[in-house]
Amino acid sequence: MIDYQIVVANTGDETLTNVAVTDPTLGVAYATLASLAVGASVTYTASATVTQAELDAKAAVPNTAVVTDDQTPSQSSTVSTTVSL
């Protein structure tokens, strides 16, 4: 099992509205935030089950989260976690 923490932070200079966070890799859509104030952040958690094939390959398992809002272009972040026994 891989546990993820997805942190969405407003580092800009205006309140963001209709902030939507998705994790297409895990097939998760989190609740849309009506607004996210300047300097504020919110943390989501998710888990992924590691397959036997991923364990056998001892390869990195990628995950990507995407955030959209009404003020800025879509942003994404990807992390890869190497799995082994």
C-alpha cells in the first residue's frame, strides 16, 4: 500500500474560487472548494494498492494530482514511489 498526501496551497495574491482537485491515476475526485484564501492550504489523503507486478518489477509507481480553479491555468504534480519487499 502507498499512502499519499496531496497538499493544495494558495501561494498567490488573490482568493481562488471553484478549486477542484482530482487524482486521475487513482480515479479520485475530491470535493470542490468554493474558495481558497491567500496563504491557505488543504490536505487530502489517498491510498493505492501495489500490485504484484509492480513489486516484481521493483520499479517506480507514478501518481499525479491535478488542481483547477477559476483564476489560474490547471496545475499538476507527479510523484513516483519505488516499491520493493
